[in-house]
Amino acid sequence: MNKIDFQLRRNLNVKIRGKRGKIELIIGGLIKKNDKPWGCYCSATGLIPKDTLIYGEDEIHALANCLIFCSETIKHFNDSEKKVWWVDFDDQGQIFQD
């Protein structure tokens, strides 16, 4: 088993039905078990369950797929009653700059 330990954390703002709060997005570490592809852990309070694994062909691919997954999850969460942002209300967590 190969393992790369790290954690990237970002505190995000959330507004649900008019009530504001904070959630924490956590990305990392990376793990490769036996013949399985590389996986990258991620979680986000109330959005992505703890210890969710996103896979890729190598370490960089797993990390990139994880970032894409987190970004898309936040974008799909946002609607007329729910919103997640980092700095600006419309930045959708700003994992990738549009």
C-alpha cells in the first residue's frame, strides 16, 4: 500500500433558506491499495461524506479528479434556496476560477 499524507482545508460560507453558516472542505491524502487505482480523500460538512475516495490513474490524476468532484458537488448544491461560497457570494467555492 502506498500513501501520501496531507490535508488541504478551506472554510466555506453557506446560506440555506436564509440562514448563514460555515462548512469545512477537506481534500487529502492519497492512497493506493494493492491493485486498485490511486484514491484521493475528500469531505465537506453536509455535502460530501467523510472519507469519500475519488480515483485516478496516478496521484496527480486522483487529486485533479477530486478537485473536479468537489467543485461540481458545490455547483450542483447551489440553487435558489442554498448557496456555498468562499470569498464572493457567487464564487461557488472558487476551487477553479471560471
